[in-house]
Amino acid sequence: MPKFAANISTQFTEVPFLDRFAAAADAGFEAVEFLFPYDYPAQQLKARLDEHNLKLVLFNTAPRDVQSGEWGVTAIPGREADARADIDSALEYALALNVSQVHIMAGVVQEGMDRAACEQTFISNIHYAADRFAPHGITILLEALGPKIKPNYLYASQYQTLAMMARIDRPNVFTQLDLFHAQMVDGNLSHLIRENAGRYRHVQIASAPDRHEPDEGEINYPWLFTLLDEVGYDGWVGCEYIPRNGTLAGLGWFKPWAKKR
């Protein structure tokens, strides 16, 4: 049976961020994920999680200067100090919030940058992160982002993140399989799920091509949920989609799995 986590950065946006924990729990979710925790003290977030008996399953390292086009700096040569400060901050939050996995954002390869140098910088910084996180049993995730969502991100394809994972070669580094991005870039999701079982440690969902609830579009999610069970995936499935017309109105697909309160 899939385990679903509400993504409260994209869902329940009808209410302020700190109220989304209650909204997710009331809707029947037992876990949440979100993009970034850094605008709030860790203990404030922990209190919301505890109050609503929710597990936090994922967040990202900091994006840095989004207005200037940054989306993480882990792969940016010359920004190693910033990248490692972000890694250290993420570790502090992960420990305070009892989170067992963190997505480390690579960054956008801007025009004029040497891609090979970016890749090598990323590998070096992930080695640092892996060694910092490993004693605490925390997994590092790498995620491919499709070019329509994040142009020129370090990697767009699942096969690029899988190759990067092999180059990094650390036992606590895995990929994050966002099935929306995977469909938009790679296709053949059943092959990705079957052939790479054990290499991905977190799954995210949204319809394709419109990134709404997983009950529309070209992806047959009920079939893929069964396949994830068949290959032994026991992690969480994050609902990183943009509701069509209000979060609660679009949760009909989730009713079979909602916790009864």
C-alpha cells in the first residue's frame, strides 16, 4: 500500500503555511513534505508536527537567490562555502525535525559556466554532505528537474541523476523519482520503476502534462502504485502537485488511503 505525504508547499495553500499541518492531518494525511523550513525556527515546526501527529519525510537545502535565477548552489564553482553552509543548516533542521532524508539542490548551470566543473563541484560537495549526514542515518537525495519547470538545472533526466549517483559512490546517496518530471523528460515510467528499484528512495507524483491531481492526464497512477508495491518500494509518495481548484476539492483520488479521524 502506498504511503502518501502531503506537500504543503503546493497543497493547502488556501491557508497560511503553519496552518497547513492541521489541514493535511484533517484531510487524512499521516505525513508531510515541503520545500524549505528555513523561514521558521525548527522547534516551531516540530511543535506543529507533534501537535497533529505528523511525520516530516522530506525537505530541500536552501535555494539561495531565486530572483537571480539560483536554485541551489551545490554545483556552482566558487560557491563551495555557501553550499556547505546550506548543507550544515539542512542537517541541523533534519536532526531537530527527525527527518531521515534531504534533497540537496544542485543548481542552475548558467550561460558561460563549465558544465564539467559544475559536475565536479557538485560531487565534491555531495561527498561532504554524505560524510556529514551518514553518522546520523540521513539519506541524501538527487532529483532531476524537467527543463520546462527549471531550465538549465544540472540534470533534467532520471538517467543523469542515476549516473551522478554512481559517480558520487556513497552508500547514503540515492535518487528522488519525481514521476511528473520523469514522464515529461524520459517516459517509460514502468521501466524506470522496475529497473532502478533500490536506487530511488523517495517518489513524487503529479499529473502530466499539467501537474495537477494524479487522477487526470497521461499517467496511469493506480497502475504505477501497484507496480511500486510489486518492486518492494516502501518509502513515501509525496503529492507535489498544484490542485486544479482547491486542495480539498481535488482529494477524491486520495480517499481510499486517507486516515480516518
